[in-house]
Amino acid sequence: MAAPKKGRRSTGAQGKPGRALLLILLAMVALVGGMFLSGHTKPRLGIDLAGGTSITLEAKSQPGKKDAINQTNMNTAVGIIERRVNGLGVQEAEVQTQGDKHIIVNIPKGSNEKQAREQVGTTAELNFRPVLTYAQAENPEPKPSPSSSGGSGKPGDKTGDEPSGTPDDKTGAESGDASGDEKATAGSSDGATTQGRAVTEGLRPAAATDDESPKPSGSGKQSESPKAPEPTPSAPAPEGVPASLQKQFEKLDCTTKEGKADAGRIAAQADDGDPTVGCDSEQPVKYVLGPVAVEGKNVSDANAALDQTRGQGWIVQMSFDGKGSDAFGKVTGELSKKQPPQNQFAIVLDGEVVSAPSVNERLVGDAEISGKFTQQTAEDLANILSYGALPLTFQESDVTTVTAALGGEQLNAGLIAGAIGLAVVILYLIAYYRGLSLIAIVSLLFSAVLTYTIMSLLGPTIGFALNLPAVCGAIVAIGITADSFIVYFERIRDEIREGRTLRPAVERGWPRARRTILVSDFVSFLAAAVLFIVSVGKVKGFAFTLGLTTLLDVVVVFLFTKPLMTILARKKFFASGHPWSGLDPVRLGAKPPLRRDRRTSTRSTDHPKEA
Amino acid sequence: MSRLGNLGARLYRGEVGYDFVAKRMLWYGVSILITITAIVGLGVRGLNMGIEFEGGAVFTTPKTSASVQETQEIAEEKSGHAAIVQQLGDGGMRVQISQVDTAKSTQVKAALAEELGVKDADINAQLVGPSWGEEIANKAWTGLAIFMVLVVIYLAIAFEWRMAAAALIALIHDITITVGVYALVGFEVTPGTVIGLLTILGYSLYDTVVVFDGLKESARGITKQTRYTYSEIANRSLNGTLVRSINTTVVALLPVAGLLFIGGGMLGGGMLNDIALSLFVGLAAGAYSSIFIATPLVADFKERDPEMKALAKRVRAKRLKAEERAEQDPSDAPAEGYEDRPDEDEDDESDDDAPATAAVGGQRDGAESPRAQRRQPANRSRGRGRPSGKRR
């Protein structure tokens, strides 16, 4: 007969349920332990439940762009800021316009407020402009630390391969050395700092030639010339620089904060088609820049990466869309034919030259910005760049704390109501499934602990914040999780009704229940995944919660409920079909397992049914 | 409970059952009626969009002695709309009220100043834009559209296109009803409502898929037998999973009912109620539509299939023949049971799941049932006698 055989097979796999249980219990202990160790024993609550910080931004009107502050631009800005502060999409920050020229950004308690403030305020207008000429900032007393003349390409980063060899490099030995191995970063910046100081002090072309650049310098990904261009600090205006600009250039003071700010404004307000001047963001170097060659909006994606091969530390990599790629290829192709310093292009962010690598061949595809980034600053910049520039410049006009929008009583009432609901669910399960409900309740509790722990841990790691809708969603998830048990239990009971004993029933019911659970959870997960990828804001937060609870459902059923069921099926209480086990064959109306003659059995089954 | 347990067993064997499929027209009618009511409600009353979608006015008050709760009550009373009140770092209040225009804003401002005991001029009133802007909405729609397409493709592959279509119709049915109820009740639509709707969307499909999974399993190898039509098998499968459906619905609805009635009763409103209402209506509609709408729809679609038409014809012919024979010689009836066996041998699956005799008990007349019942054990024993009889 089929049943006993199956039973034996399942007995053969007795080690398995224990192992799965042990595995998931260990995982849970690790998670809960991690939660207590990290000290984040409560999920981070959203602004509706816990309050937070409210930042008010004011759009600044810019001369020459009077009509810039309008509804459309404000809405665009709201959208961009929203995506910046919500990064992964689970932060539950709220962004809205207020009045005509204000934007309010509400961030939940426990966020990194300083970081958020930097993220929302930065305009992030990114442009690629060819360098027409550059010079050391004219300052008699340069500060010692931010030093070095800029503009050179990255030391020794030659066409991807062969980092050590820089044969045609005018920079000479030092640059070659620096690029030779993994110590490059340290070596080059150290060297450069001293070098740079010498340069700034003396402003001698000769010294400058020797210089190498520790400053942020962008580079085409695949190939980047290490060639240090001839800096011509005192050189006459090169061709193509109008006299007025040359004057402006000479006046430009890139050594003081105010001077830089002024320069930044000039550069930021310059029309894309016009050449302009600009300061380097870190070194006292000033540039005359050509018209915009590639616009920041053509950057399709940006992300932070740790540069392993060339040892530059953290860099920001950008990829272009089709148009950007073409333009970038074209401009690098042209630049590579020119003489230094005109073979450089500058990456201009909000009016500051963040880097100005030189090019010696046509580049396609990606660009990168390198510099003294930490992981955090690189990630922040990448985040800002990937969501594009704000159409307006904003200034922080107010920062204040706000209390919860819904008040604690909503959460408390929700939790109390949820708890009462859960208690009723448990009563119902006990009444209907009796002993089996033990498995369901333990599994539900287990799943609740896992959900709570993971949500608590996700607060500090990815900024996950739980708002009231998410709490309600989690309560509905109870239903979906419980459904998996119910599907399985019903299968087992059906098998018992067929006349099987419990152990084979548990094993035979499982594959069918498993398929049902997987198919239906897949639909839920599909919804979560699509919404998470496509949408923004609260919808994204919801999708995350849905995906998380769905995954946990599968994990709990596979690694906890099923093994537990298998183990309990061996216990006499369940296996013998105790009336309180919920698996009593008589109660379930099972057919008697024995049959003799067809006719006889016909009658014997007919009787109890009619009775 | 023991009676309930017995009911489960009898449902499983098909001794009792409600004929969902045969009475589908009734339920279609009920659903169409509810849906029309919902649409009319939506058209007449419209949705009451909250400040998060429409924007409104924001009032910033100086430090006051009033609590958040008091301020909120005052603001809602004076403006007649839902208000969000937050206390600011300096002790002042930020009061956001939806659907307030400039003229009304002045009025509310004066009222607020009076009630809170501050100078009118100290309250800063401004219009505020939506925090749930168009972009969030548009992206959410895009996401939904992509999801719908993917899920239809997935269901069409995992099941078949008829089931995908039926699931989609059931889903639209659930969402329409929920939105309609929302319009009729007149609650303000908040982001919580939208999240609730999305939850329902997930749940409705989930529930439908669980029911369809059972249906697919029951209908396997259906063309190899001549005893039941597709509709009958669909009905039997529905009854077989009925216990699961009821249990799941109860378990999912109880906590939400707790939120709606207990939580709502304690607070008498607020966002919690908004979400709980949409969830409650949606979950109930989702459970209802999986059973009463989705599966009968599949049966309807299926019966149009030439293969299924042929099957239905064969089944009818066979029943006719059996009846004739029964009339001619009643004593011959038992033998008829064995006549089926060649069929049964060919299809283990249908033996497995679709077999049970009085499957269609609900609709067949009593004269036929006893014979059918007697037939059952014979089949059973055959199936059980062969270890390989059941395949997974």
C-alpha cells in the first residue's frame, strides 16, 4: 500500500526537519541577539508616528532667471528632493511645497539630519566643460593644506591595464612611482601636498610641471591620460577666451571662501552656451571653461565605488544615456587632439570644478569623479547625481522639530486593536484546529518576532521607517501567513480523510500545499518587486513591507512550520489522532483504512455517513 | 466545532456543497449591482481627497498653551475638514488643513487665533502643496500597470489565460467596490487609504490564486473522463477549498475588524479608521470574488472551449443513457458503476480529486445520488490499491 511506504520514506529523512529547525532557530537567535547588541530594539517609526525634523527650504531668485520660481519648477524640485532624501525608498520622508517659494522636508526622527540637510539643499547642477586655460589662484599667502595646482590627470592611470608604466609621461618619476602600486593614493597625495605648496608659492611653470594631482579629478573610465598638462598660470589668454572673460578670470579669487562662492555663482549662472570661469572645489586653482559639452541631465546613473585597481579610494562612477554618451565621446575625441592644458575637461558641480582630468583619447560610456571621498561622501554625491539637478537654488530658511502627525494614541489604539484581533484569531484557530493550532500559533509568533527584529535592524541600516499604513499592512500579513498554514493543514486533513495515517499524510500533503503557497506568494512578491522598482515615496515603502512579509512567510513555512509538523507528527498525541489534536480521523470523517470486498466496504462507509 | 469538522469532511467528499457555479448568474447580478452602486457613488459623491493629495493651508502658530489634541479639534471644527497638527520645536503648532482656499484660510486663521488665545497677526498662514505629488501618483500608476501586465502573463503561463482574465476581472471588481464604499462613506482619502488599496490588490490576487490552484489540480485530465463537466468539477473544487477560504478570510479579517471597530471606536476616526475601512471592505470583497466571481467566470470561459463543449456533450449523453438504462432495469444499476472504470484507469488525477461521487450533489436529484455513492468505494479502492496511482 502506498501509505506505509511513503511513511517509511519520510522516516528515512528524519534528520532533516531537525536541521531546518535548528538552522532557522539559530538565524533567529542571531537576529534577535544582533538587535539587542546594536541597541536598536525598536523599529524606527515614520514621521506620522514619531515626529521628526522639518526643514524649510526657500527658493532663491537668481538674477537673469526671474521667472524661474514657478509652479512647475517647484514641483520638479519637490520630486527630486523626495528621491534624494528617500534614497532607498523606505525612509518615509515627506516633501511638499509651501506657499510660492518654499519647500518643506519632513524627516522622521532618528535620521541622519545633517546628511539629509546637505542632500536636500544641494542644487547638483552638473556640467562637463572643456578647460580653456587655468591658473594657480593668485594669492600671496596660500593656505598650506588645500594646495597643489590642479588640472593634471590622474597619476599613472593609464588605459586601464599596466598601471605602473607611464612611459610617455612628462610628469616624470614621481607620478610613475605613485601609480606603481596600491600605495598610490597615499603616495600621490602626500607628494602632491608638498609639491602643490611649492607650486602655489612659486607659481613657476617648471614646478607646476612636476606637480601631480591629489585633487578630485575625473577620468574616463577606460583610459585616462596621466599626462600632466603644462600649466600656464601666467600665460596670456588662449584663443577663444573673450577679453571680458579674461578680465573676470584675472580678478577671480579662488583662495578665500567668499571668492569661491562668488566664482561659484558666476559659473552656476553662466549660460550653457557661453564660456565661463570657475574655481576648483579644493585647490586654489582657477579655470577658464568652455561652453557646456555634456549636460548633467544626460547622466543616467551614478554610483559610488571603491577603486581597487588604482587605489584612488572612493570614486563616483557615472554612466551616460545615449545622447550623453555621444556628446562625451565627441568632446573627448576633440580634446585629445589638443595641446595641454586644453586637453582637459572640467566636471563642474554647482559652479565648482570638482575635477578636471585630461584626455588623450576618445572616451565613450562612463566617466568617474575621484578625489578625497570617504564612502559616505561618495555615496551622497552619487545619490545626488543620479536624481539630477534641482531646477532652482534653495537656501535653508528654517529647521525645527515636529511632533508626530498622528499622535501616539493612533499607534496605541492600533496596537491594542491588533492585539485583540490576534487574540480572537488564536481563539478561532484553537477552536477549529485544536492541537494543530499550536503549530500555527507558534509559527505566527515566530514570524512576528522575525518581522519585528528585521524591521528594527533595518532602521539603522537602510533607514527603514515604519508608518501607520505599514503597521496595518503587517497586520494583514498575519492573514497571509496564517493562510499558508491553513492551506497545509487542510491538505493534511484531506489526506487523513483518504484514510492515511498522520505521518504519510504530512509528507503527502506537503508537496501540494507547497506548490499552492509558492504560486500565490509569488504573485504577492511580484507586486512588491514591481512597485518597489518603479514607484517612489510611500508606495515604495509599502512595497518593501509587502515584499519583506511575503519572503518571511515562505521562510517560516518552509523552515519552521513544515519541520515542526514533521516532528510533531511523530508524537503520539498527534499520530494517534487524539480528539484534541485536530487530526482525529473519526472526527475528520476519514474512511476506515481497511477494506475487504468492494461491496462490503461500500456498505460500511455508507453507514457512518448517513448516521 | 465537531459539526464544522464534519462539514469539512463532507465538503471534501462532495456530499454537501453549495452550487456556486450553477447559481453564478445570481452572484454576477449581485456583484454588478454592488459595482454599479459603487460607481454611481463615486460619480455622485466623488472622492474626498486629503491634504496629502490636494494640498491645503498650513497655519504656523506661536507658542500656545493648547495641546495638539485640542488644537486639532478646534481646527477641524472651524474648517470642517481633517486637520493634521504637529507641535514644533519652539512650542508652536503647525496646523495643516485640507481643501482650504485663501478666503477660507483667513477665516480659519481668525478662528484659530481666537481659540488659541494668540494674536491673529502671529499666525502665519500659507497654502501648502501636496506631499503625495503627481510624481508619486504617476509612478505608482506605472508600477501598477507593469504589475498587471506581468501578473496576467504569469497567470497565463502558470495556469491559463482564462484564469488570468478571470483573476483580473475579480481584482477590478474588488478595487471598484472598495473605492465606491469609500466614496459613499465620505472618508477622506489619505496615503493610508491608497496603501490599503494596494494591500487589497495583493491580497485579492493572492486569494484568487490559491483558489485557482485547487481548480487547476482538480481539472487535470478532465478530458479523459466523461462523468463531470468542467463546471461541475470547478464547483467541486470550490467546495473542497471552501474550508480553507473561510478560515483564511476569518483569520485575515479578524485583526482588521479589530482595527476598524475597536481601534476606530476608541478614537472615533483618524487615519487608522481610514486604512482599516479600506482593508476590511477590500479583504471581504477579495474573499467573496475569488469564490463567487472568479471561479464561475473561469467555468464560463472554459465551457466555451470546443474541447469542453465536447466533454459536456459526452457527459450529457452518458447520463441520458444511464438514466434510460436505470429506467429499464433498476437492478442493473450497480453494474453501471463498473462501466466507468476504464475511464478512471486512464486518469489518476481526476480519480484523485474529481472523483467523488455526489460531487454535484447540490444540483442532482436524489434518484441519482445513491447510485453514485455506491460507486465511490469501488473507485477508491482501485486507486488506493496502486501505490503509483497518485502522482505528485
